[in-house]
Amino acid sequence: DIVMTQSPDSLAVSLGERATINCKSSQSVLYSSTIKNYLAWYQKKPGQPPKLLIYWASSRESGVPDRFSGSGSGTDFTLTISNLQAEDVAVYYCQQYYSTPPMYTFGQGTKLEIK
Amino acid sequence: QLQLQESGPGLVKPSETLSLTCTVSGGSIGSSGYYWGWIRQPPGKGLEWIGSIYYTGSTDNNPSLKSRGTISVDTSKNQFSLKLNSVTAADTAVYYCARHRVGARVFDYWGQGTLVTVSS
């Protein structure tokens, strides 16, 4: 199985500042034939289901504010939240969808709070 | 707007079978291009994919569940279901149903989730 490891486990950032969350996969999730990274990011708030933010490592889902951006390739990825807002307080998860046969795995989550 | 809603018992006894149904509204479960899946989150822990099904009945399952899980689809009712047998306390979790795309296999629509507790 591809193991996804996020860092840090938690972080506190001031309103208006930038938050950076990292995700590392145990093997590359870059598919050579499509030149796409099979990596997604989700936001989860208490009592709500996860919300898809980013797929293909850097493609923003429709309706997601542009202060959310994804980057990285191969095994190392980053979710950046610029101009942090109070409503961004949540746990963030990365997910790989590279495995064949399908075996979707998530990172352990990163809890984002306001400083 | 696509909506998914989980239903089923909130309490299951150890060694018995957990059964949940997801009802899809606002769209057809028979649409090509989408799988329908189950994901769970134990209290205080992360997300775990359980398995997914295509409207044709083709399934993918998480091997870590050691074949305890079975996913089925009923296109006439626009529903899909999960059965997890021989449950233990470790199966206590919030269970979500979700849609994922065939291309980018990401979960783009989710149910609200239902807490299932395994306890005698």
C-alpha cells in the first residue's frame, strides 16, 4: 500500500497569514503516461463530511476559493492556504488515487487552528 | 444538486453484520463515469476507504478488511449498500458514502455520515 504521511500534525497560523501543509507518499504517485500526480486534498470540519479542494495535485475543485493551492510532484506535495480566514479552521487530508488495483489511502490529517 | 444519505442501525453487536444503505438523489447512480464508495472514520482517527462499486456491479475493496465487506448496488432504487460482517469494536466509526470519478478517482460528493457503534 502507498502510505501517505502529512506534516505537521497540527499548526496554528494568524489570520491573514499563509498556512502550509505537507504530504509525502511512500512511492511516487506521478503516472508517467499521463504526466499527472494522482493526489488530492480535502478539508474536514467537525460534524461535516470531507470537502474536496484539490485534485491532480494542483487543480482546484469548482467553487473552492483561489487562496487554496496545491503543488508538488512525485512523492512530495504541499497545500498552501493564503490569507487565512477563520472559516479555514479544519483538518486537512491528502489522498492518493494512484494505486492499481484501486487502494485509496489518506494521510493522517493536519489540524489547522488560528493563532 | 446531487445528494447522498446514509441510513442504517447506529448500534451493532460484536460478531454481527453492519448494514448501511446510501440513497442518491438529484442524479442517477447509473451514470457512467462515476463510482460509488464507502469511507469510514473511527473516533479521533483518520479516513479509511472501504470499497467502491460501479453501477454495473463491479467492485473494488480495501484488502485490509480481509473480505469482510460487501458492496452492492440497486439501480432501480438509486441506492448502494455496505455489509460488513464479524464486526468488532474497531469497526466503530462514522461511515460516509461518497461519489468518485472514474478519471480522477477523488470523492467529490459525500453523505453527511452516520455513526455506527459496535457494542454489546
